[in-house]
Amino acid sequence: MKRAERQYALVDLLRGARRPRPAARLADEFGVSTRTIERDIAALQLAGVPIYAEHGATGGYAILREYSLPPLNLSATESLAVLAGLALLDSSPYQAAARRARAKIAAVMEEEHREPVQKMLGMMQVIDAVAPTNDAVPLGMLSDVIADRRVVRLTYLGEDKDGGPDPSTSTVRDVETMGLLRAGDAWLLAGWCRLRDAIRGFRIERITELRILDEAPPPRDPALLEADLARWPTRRLT
């Protein structure tokens, strides 16, 4: 039995078990070593499968009853495309989610695909993705405010004559968030800037402070954002 097939079968067995199964018993049922079962369980846990251990004489491994693992049958090329695409999100507000998704894909990848896919990934490099380095604004917070269309108060660094951040031109803006843009080497938070009374894009690495305001944004015509984006060669990720 292949590694991915064994892990699927392991999840199914634990979902149907009435009580926790010891690692030794699972190893006997699958004809592998206890260490192999423990590695499988660790990989599944890393991928987000809710397997937990119960201690004691009748203890062992169990899984939340309501959990189900849908089949995932990707070719080597498809796995490579998905993993490479997720890696490009490492400088975005979805960094943490992308890393978890990569771990899940890697955990259930067909064994014969693993080495060639990892080899190809090792041959890919990105030189234009600039990850935000300011720990004061967690990337996860940005993904939440974008999804919820919240109003935020942010401190934003202006631009110097060479195109770099200029702390001396820092401004405080109240922004009604409207979306996320990828522009060249940067991710931008797009929204209605109340200071400029217009749509603006804010480079994430130049946001030095962000606070979510306790208010609902007023309705804005989506055509405003569409008209602003029409100036650029943009495309939707759908």
C-alpha cells in the first residue's frame, strides 16, 4: 500500500473505530512498523487532520467523529503547480493559510511524485516578492479586515525620491477596505481613503500600524474600484 493510500485508510479506520487504537495495533493492521504509523499520524496532524492521543491502559489514537478527508488525486504536474502557486503567497496577507495548505498537499502527495516535485520546486526561485518585515501589523490581521470589508486606521509611510519608504512623510489614514492587489513586486491593500477622498492602494510593507475601527463602512459603488483598476492590466484570480 502506498503512503497516501495508507494515510487515507488510517483516517477512515480511526473515524469508524469505537475506541482509541494503539499505535502497535494500527501497525499490525497495516503491516508496517509502529514508527511508520507514528510518522503517518504526525503528517496527518500537520495537514490539519484532528487526530489526538488518549493516554492510559485503553488509550491510543482517535479522531474527531465529524471529520472527513475528501479524496485528493493530483498528478505530479498539478501538485507542482499548486505548491508553487501557494509559495508565491508567502509575502501576502494569506501567508499562514498558504503554508498550512502546502503542508496538507505535501502530506497526501503520491510517494512517487514527492521526489520529482521537490526537485522542480528546488529549481524555482523568486526574486521580486518582498515580504513585509514589520511585526507590528500581522499579515493574518490584514486578511481578516479584507474579508470583512472593515474600516481601518493605518499609519502609512510615504515615498522618497528613489521610490523607497520615507518615514518623514508618514500619514494616518482611515481606509474602507475594498480588496487586495498584486502590483509588480508588492501586495497592496486597496480601499477608499478618507484623507484623499478617493480609492488608493497601500503597499503592505509600508503600513507601520493598523487599528480596526468599530464602524461599518458606508455603501460604495463597486464601479468606483472597477474604474480605478481599468487603468491597469489587471485580472481576477477566478
